[in-house]
Amino acid sequence: MTTLTLVKKTSFTVASLVTTILLSICTPVRAFMFGTSGIQFDRDTNINFTFDQSHGSYQSSLWVAQAQSANTGYSNISRLFYETKPSDDGSANNWQGTFGNAVTSDNGSIDQTFTFLEDRVYALLLWSDLGSGKPFEEYVSSSTFMNSSEWFAAGSQFSRTDCMATGCQQATFGDFTLNNDSTAPFTTVNNGKGPEQFQSVTKAQLAKGTKISLDDGGKGDDVDFQNFSLTAQEVPEPISILGTVLGIGALAAARSKKKRQQQPEK
């Protein structure tokens, strides 16, 4: 497990960023979040992540990171997926990377399940090698408040030095559209809906499955959200599955009994 830690600087110069951080720190315990404000569950929860595709010339890896006490830092704790090369075939298809070619996982599966512990705060971190050979050269976070120069990791660089809190969103969550063959802005591709309208999902949406996509900050921070895409879905608890099966069985038995009662005697 990599122990590289992202930490928060002690001084803050952007008032709106301070507000965002304080809101995150003061989030009540036993709260649910799944989006750009962080990832948190009110009980231990298994989430299955399925890789979709990557785009861009950076070679990246996607990690689950856990917040330290008082939100003073985040530590990489689980690598979900990583690129073994920047793309399948050079710049073809907008530097497309697919699983089994440019992208893999530690166990070789396109599906990865991670257990988020009750009341802990997490984020997804996309680390990139910009061409120097350093796998942790630069990062973007699924949590907006971490995408500022107020956060740093030793030995890495971060290009958005004057990023304002409301402009630091580097991830989208929900039912959005990506056009990897188009240079059109994200808002145009999504019929006028900007990334700010895809900042979080509900428990019901997560149960059905939701899309997540991150922008790696390349091309002058174009925020097209095409660089690393995947889906996430909550894994039902065994007791819930058993309850559903028993419920279906009970319903079938009740219908069968009612049908027998309605049949005329011979």
C-alpha cells in the first residue's frame, strides 16, 4: 500500500475555499455523501467500481484516499485501476485507453470492490505521470475543495495555483454525457447543463449505478471530464438480498393460496 499523503497547508487565502473546507470538516457524523463534497456513508458500505475508459496523454492511476483526523490530509489506501502506458495506440481516438490494453488493476479484474467504513471521509484521487516517469507527479481529486494550491503532496506539482473553490471541480457524478470524439465543451454536450449540475448522487442513484468521470487538468485545465471514466454501484448486503428472495417467495405462496381458494370445489 502506498503511503503517499496529500496534506493541507496551514494558511488560507481564498475565503470561498475556506468556507468549502469548513463545511466538509463540520459535516455531521453518520451523514451520506457521494460526490464532489466527499464520500461518506452512515454504515460500512461496499461499492463496486467498473472501469470504462481513459483519454489523454498522461499515464494515470485512480486511488481511494481516506481523510486523516480533522481533515488535515488524505492518504492513498487502495489503488482501483492504473495505466501501464498512456493509451492503447498513441494519440488514436483521443489517446484512448481500454481495460486489458493500456489499463489494468492489481488483480486483473475490470471490477473492483472497496469497503467504505462507517463515518469515514474519502475521496478518489487521480494521480498522473506527465511524462517524467514519476507516477505521482500531479493529482486531481473527486473532492472539489482539495483541488487547490492550498493542498499539496511532497514531490508532486499542482498547476491550478489560482483556482477558486467554485471553479475547482475536476469530477462529475451522475447521468451525464461524454463525447470523447468532440472538442465541444462539457456544457454543450450535456444540452446546457454544466458540471456543477453533476456534483453528487443520492443513495437511490448509487444503488442503481452511477457514472463518474475525472479531468486530469491537462491541456490548460480544459475540464472536459474525459480523462478517466468509470461506474460505481452499491453492493447489496446479503441480508437485503435474502429479504428480497423471501419476500418474493412469500408473495408467490400467497398468490398460490388465493388461487386455490378461488377454485370451485369438484
